[in-house]
Amino acid sequence: MRPDDAATLLDWKRRIFSLYAAVRADDAPERAWRLWRQERDRMFAGHPQTPLAEGDPRRDSGLSYFDYDPGARVTGTVSAAEPKTYDIATSGNGAYSFERFGSVTFTLGDADLELELYWLAGYGGGLFLPFRDATAGSETYGAGRYLLDTIKGSDLGWEGDRIILDFNFAYNPSCSYDPRWVCPLAPPPNQLEVAIRAGEKHLERH
């Protein structure tokens, strides 16, 4: 990595951390979501670390999202789970090591659901919550989306002792835009049979 690449990557991360801090501080979830969309579109359009290639029309049009759905914002109960280390497959040839430390149960619409929670097995660590739902491969990215990735700033906070899961903020991994990026994918325990039509969609570049 060149020094200028490191500097721009640090700036990207700093902006994401600041953005999610603003999201958590706003008591109007839809307004916070609109800010999140606006800032992401700005960064994806012109930041040196954008995963969008030169000439990608999404630099001008912005990213594609489902309409905001108040019902897609829920809270979940976190429970401990027997620790288990996963080498979660990536979009490349390797894998990243994560440790399952818990699970979160929640109700979305009429469905009672559960997702595993992972902790990155690296310096500093971080909470990681990927998922794949029934829209994957048609309306959303086929390998799944991310909801929380606190090592990169994606953190929606808590309400008391319940974690906030607002699927309007679900987003695509960088590898969905350009294969030069390598991203961990949603493992089998986090593949849901329900369709979650909230958050970022996936449209192939034309």
C-alpha cells in the first residue's frame, strides 16, 4: 500500500465512522437513513477509495435502494452462543477468521428470526453481522449483504439492552461493485428464507 492510498483509506473510514455516529444521534430513523444515503452516494461518486470503477453510471445516478420501510427497523435480543471459530469464505480464494460469540433473535413482520453474531479474529476485533435473504440473486446481491461491521464503523447502536437492527441500512459488500475487492460472504447460518425488501439493492453495471 502506498502512503497516499493509506491516507485516502483512512479518510474513507473516518467518514464512515462519523456518518454512523450521526445516524445513531438522530432520533428520526428515516431522516438518518436519508443522510446515510446522501453521504454514501457522495463518497461512491468521487472519493479516491470508491469501489465503483471509472465510468460506472452509479457514480452519477447514485446507488439503488428499496423505499424506506419503518417496519424494517427492529431490535433484537442478544444471547451468548458457544464460541466457534469460522473461516468464512470470501469472494476471492481465501477466508477470514471470525468467532461466533452470540446470536440475535428478533421479529420482522410475521417472522421470528435468528442470526449469528461474529467477532473478527484480528487486532482490535469488531462485531460483524452479514446476512443473505430470499431477495439475493434477484433484487439484491447474490452473496448477501452486511448490516453491522463495527471495525469499519457500521454500527447502529442499542436501545437499552437490545441491539438495533434496521435493515433499511443493509448494504452491499465492496466486492459486489468490483471483483478487485475481497469480502467475507454470509455463512450458511445467516441465510434467511424470508425476503427483506429494505436497504440497498444490487444492479449490475451496464
